[in-house]
Amino acid sequence: MHLSDIRYTILDNFDRFQETNQVWFKENEQYKLKADSFIIDWNNEVKKLVIKTLQDCLRSGGIIIGVFA
């Protein structure tokens, strides 16, 4: 992706919602499952931060690969 592809409206129709009740963690070289409940729900402020971070990545020579349907 190019900097011109990362407009401030790029995430307008993107709904980032995730409800989690269990997470994997590593203990003594083994992966285990434990209870941990949280919700991730991006509001407009979070989306603006994500867009700025993507733009900063490109400005510093990084690469962004996106898949859009």
C-alpha cells in the first residue's frame, strides 16, 4: 500500500469488535488456556490512531499489506 491509500476515511465502514472469554498463555514452555474476559470495540478515536500509525509506518519506510473485499 502507498501513503495515498491510507486516507482518514479508510476505516469508516470497518467494525472492529471482538469479545474474548479465554486466552492462551505460555508457562514453563507449555501453552495453557485461562479465563480472561474483555471486549475490543474500536471507536472513531481508536480508528484515527490506527490510521496515523499506518501512515507513520509508511513514512518511516515500513510496509503495509492489506486485503479488501
